Amino acid sequence: MAADVRRQIDTRARSLAAQREAAVVPPTPTNLADLLAQPDNEAAYRVGELWPTGGRVLLAAQFKAGKSTLVGNVLRSLVDGDKFLDRFDAVPVGRVALIDTELDTRTLRRWLREQAIDNTERVSVLPLRGAVSTFDILDPATRSRWAAQLAGADVVILDCLRPILDALGLSEDKDAGRVLVAFDALLAEIGATEGMVVTHMGHEAERARGDSRLRDWPDAEWKIARGGDDSDDDGRRPRYFSALGRDVSLPEGLLTFDPETRRLAYGEGNRRDSNARAALPELMALIRAEPGTLSKNAAEIRLRDEHAIPQRVARQAIAAAIRSGDLDVTAGPRNAKLLSPGADPFTVQVVEI
């Protein structure tokens, strides 16, 4: 009896698999001449310099670096047309769907309210905390039901990936690519032009954590990284934003945050320059105490040994001080480059007549 039941199940499974395969229609190839004859879209970017039209974005952020806040800023720019990060032009869309897998609904509601989005009717929000397992888009039937729920969305944002992997019993190191492929299929079934997936960075390496497929998938990879170190007050640690991808290359810049509106702005400055500026007081005190006697290398070693400043940062601080004129360089024995305080431009020289 058991064998008969097993055969019936196997037969039914093969039948369902055959039906699915029969329903798949391969896309028709396009002749290159016909492809090139098609007009290009007026807008090459959904978000200027950062998000190519029709592209996929992977936002990778360090722990508690502000990824959900950045997503809120993306939403506002995509439906209201505000400049993203107070700098980059955005081409607004008709509807955006946000699938949130981490935040409590009350927190999500409060944070989105503070964004003061004008066109709220253009945003569909699906808080999935506690129900993440329902987003099993690896299953074609479930994916189709989700596509029906999200019908009409031009952009879909998934924040964030890890809870889905956990809920479905998938490995972050090996299976993330499967979810991304299914996410692409979901976007195609919806008819959405663009998509964004948010993920966490590793604790050490500053890249999306897990499956290497994560970095192959997007057209643009956005990053948020924190400055300082774990000894600093996390609420005061600066945040930095950068982007890289196909026709995307934005150097790291400082993010400023308005706590009342939760709005972010991209500005000048990066972690390298910030660390160098922080080391300048110790550097200048050292050189003033021993003017014209320390070489660049000797100053780097003294800063490392006496002030626990990494030699790389000390080297950057010395270079910055030389560029600004705070330090002068003179030739010493054996081609040594000796450091002295630069001339003070506000010092008035008295000349006797």
C-alpha cells in the first residue's frame, strides 16, 4: 500500500514538473540591427550617477550604519522627485514597493512618517517581521502570488536579505544567489523596471557578507560604512557613502543626518582624510618639540609607538600637513626628508631700519 502511495506521489510530482516546463517559453532572440534601431530611454539613470535605468542595486551596510534610513531617503526621492542625498537628481516613478523584513511595524511607520513623503499613495509597504517565511519566492506558485500582490510597482526594494535566508533555511554563503535570481524573476513577473536588495557587510571585510554571487548580481553596489572604531559612541560615529558599478563610480563621501527629518546629505570628506585630521594635533606637537630633526619615517614610527596612531594614518597626516603648509620639508643627511613647522601666515615680521 505504501509503495502504491509513493508511486502516485512520484507520478504527480513528475506531472507537475512537466507542466511547469511546458509553460516556460524561451525569449525570442533579437537581431542586433533591430536592437540598435530601438530608441534609448531619455533618462540613463533612475538616480543620477548612482542607479542606472532598468538596473539592480545592492546596498551593503555595516551593522547599525543607517541602511533603513537610507532606504527611506530613496523612497522619498523616487516618488517625490527630491534630490537623493541632497545632491543626485532622481526620475520619479509611479509606484514603489518596500518589503521590510527586520523593523517592527511601529518603528517603520515612525521613521517613514518623519521622511515627510508627499506622494504617500505611491508607496506600498509590506512589513514582514514575524512572517518572513511567506516570502518564499523560490517556489514559482508563491512567487506568482507575490507578483499579484505587488502588481503595478515600478521599483521593488527588499530590506533586507538575511532574514529571508534564515526563514527558508538557506545558507548565506551558498544560497543568496538563488534568492537573487528568484527576485529577478519576481520583478519580471510584476513588470518592475528596477529593484534594490539591502544586505549586511561582514564584520571585517567591507563588502556584502556571504555568497560571492551578491557582488556579481547588481548593476551598482552602494556602501555605507562607519568611521571611528568600536570604542567611539556609535551614535556619534560618522557615516560614509560610496557607490561603484556599471557607469557608476562615486568616491566615499561623508553623510550628514538631520534627526528631525531623517534626511541624509552626501558631502565632501572620507575616512582617510578624517583619520588624518584627527592625528594632526599629535603630529604637530611632536614636530614643534623637535623641529628639523625628525624624518617622515621617524615621525611615523614615533606617532605609532607613542600615540598608537597606525603608521598608514600617520603617513596620511604628514602628507596632508605638508600640502596645507603646516609642515615644511628640508633635505637632511642621506636624502632624509626632515620636518619642521611651516611658516605662520599670520606672523608679522618686524624689520629694523
